[in-house]
Amino acid sequence: MQSEARQDPQGYDFRRCKLCGQQAAEPFCRLTGGTLQVCRHCDFHFLDHLDPLPSGNEEQPRELDEKSWKYISERLGTGEGELPWRLRLVEKYCRLPGAQCLDIGAGVGQFLLLLRAAKANGTGIEPSRLRRLFARREFDLHLEEQTIEAPQWREKYSEYFDVITLWDVIEHVNFPAETLSCAFQLLKPGGALLIDTPSRTVLPYRLSLVAARLSGGRVPLFLSSYYSALPYGHKQIFTPRQLTRLVAQAGFQILTQGAGYDELLGLRPPLLRPRSKIILVARKPVAG
Ligand SMILES: [Zn+2]
């Protein structure tokens, strides 16, 4: 593809790599939601799209209409099977009763319900108003609207949390390094960070890259299904090594990383189960 100086309305120059910060990202191929940028320096892959910053003037629905309620209800089961494994992983690294936990990208609050059942104090951030309304109506849960980058979090909750979880979230945020740096500030020294995100090393993605390269970007196969310019869509997909590097750069000490909960929890992996994730646990070091 021809190099072009694409700029986001927020002023971000997509030639700048969101992982290594070098002016080395180039358009690789055109996808449904935008152009996939690939960094020549660190091979990071990201879409040339950012979610607009909340201005406070958005026309957001005040009430949860029946159509939206039905839409969210029907999708509640998706990914729900992992919630108990996620809780077990958190329990492995933190004593939950009385712990302060922050779930970033809480959805409709299902993980918070599990945390509460384990006698932890759960706080959830969810930028989607419909999901917040759903959480209130269905589970009587209050979720925070302001994302982790908002100054109020640093002002009121610096070194406050014992655990911060990002379940299927880091691939959605505008700037992953900034999100991790904010999480670092809000964790107590010794606090745990848990991340779960799709991996780029899976076969369909690798095949798609080969097809896109061989066709000069004309045949991206399944690549469009990995990225989306819809609000809160996937903006970047990591390799395990890239995510580890970013988390370490934010100041964390990596405790463990794997491709499935069975592996990290020491369970016998079921046969032929696809291992398509990066699951990572890190700790904020205790100073001195
Ligand atoms: Zn880079």
C-alpha cells in the first residue's frame, strides 16, 4: 500500500506506533473498519481508528429500551463460561475477602457479581451507557462511566486497589500503554493486574497475514474480523511477547502468562481445545 499520512480527528498520527512509539508504522492492508497499520520496527498491528473522546454532549440513551435489553440479554451467555476461571485465577494471586478490586470494561457487571460473592469489594468501569443501565436494572449494580484515563481516578484512588482486571479490554482501548500506566498508579504496591486478550499468533490470523502479503493487501482473508471501527471495537491485537513487553514497560513484574486458563490453573487441558488467548498476571512491585 502507498504510504499516507493518516491523522485521526484527535490529532493522532497513525505513522507513530502505539507500542514502541517510533514513527515506523505503515499501512499494510485495507480492512472493513479502516486500514491496518504495521510497525516496521516492532511488528505491532493496529487499526487507524480511535474511539472519539467523551465530550459530555453525546446523545446517549437515558433509558434501556426493550430492544437493547433483549440484545444484551441474548448475548449474556457469550464468554460467561470463562468467568469462574477468571475468578479462580484472581484468587490464586490475591486473598479476596475484603480486597478492593477494579474491573475495567465491566460489561454488565457479571464478574463483579462473582467478586462480591467471594466477599471482595468490586468497582466496575463501563463506558457503554446501555450496559450500565442493564447492570443497574438486572443486577442492581452501579458501574462507573469515566474511563481509567480520567483524572478523577488518579486523584481519588491512587494506590487504592489490590486487584485490577482487564478481561477482553486491552485490545479495545485507544492507547494500551496509557491504560496500563493508569492501572499501575491505581494499584497498591504488591497489587495484581490480570489481563486476558485475543492472541495474534493463532492460525487464522497468520494465514490471513500471508494471504494479504501475497496479494499486495487485496485478499485479507479473516483480518477484518479481528478489527473494528465500531465504538469499543478491537483496535489492536497483540502477540504474547508484545503484551508482556508493554506490561513490563508500565512498571509491572510479570508473574505468569499462558494461552488458556487450564494451563495457568494447573488443570489438565481438554484435548483439541483452541488456545487463542493471551492471559497474563503481573504485580506492581513493592518499593525498596
Ligand atoms: Zn512499533
